[in-house]
Amino acid sequence: VAPVVVTEGWVMKHVRAVATGSAERHDEEAVRAHRMRVAEEQRREAAERALVVKRRREEEAAGVEQRPGRERVLSRAVMDRVGRALGNRLFLVQRRDISRGDDDTRECGGKWHAVFAVFGTTGNVYECHVCAIPSCTCPDF
């Protein structure tokens, strides 16, 4: 069983609760059942991770495009910003299809790559690259 990290404040509250008799007492059977539930959850999570790895290997072997990237966890502030962005108007200023030869550079190795110039609500123009590794010059990207 992996160690659990707790704060000093939690320890002090628990010690006081045990001293006053208000802390819940657990018998051996309840502790054993809890440990079994935790072990089962860990086994299930490990099986899900193995299934994801297997699926990715199969997709890679089949030639499905894999984008290198990370999973992003969005905070509440970022979610609010995304909500405001979806409600604002954006204007497309320019589109360049780099992979088709509209530009001199070939940054994505011949695969599909387009660059969009977008006029934001603050009056700034941002350049968005849509390819295997998307990027943008906006401050939130």
C-alpha cells in the first residue's frame, strides 16, 4: 500500500478527535475491506492504462496519425476564458496553405499545414499554425 501524505493540521485534528473519543474507530474487517477496495481500484486503473497503451500501439502499427502532445488540465480561470472566447467574434484575415506550396517553407515535413491570421476582439492579429503540432501566437496558447 502506497504511503499517504497528510498535513500537520490533519494530524493534529485527528489526534484531538481520538483524545476526546469523537474519532470513528475502525475494526479490522473495515480496514481489510477498505484495503481490498483500494487494491481493486488500482488493478482496474492499471488494466485501463494497459488497454490504452495497447490501443495506441495498434493504431501506430495501422498507420493512424499520432499527434505528439500532452493532456491539458484546464483550471477554472482557463475554462472561464474559453467560455468568453467562444462568445466573442473572430475575423479571419488571411489563410496560407503551406503544405500545398502557397509558401516557401515546409515546416511539417510535407503533411497538411495551414497558417491562419486571426483578428481578435482586442485588435491584435494572431497567427495560428494548424498541423501535426499546432501553435498560436495568442497569449493563452
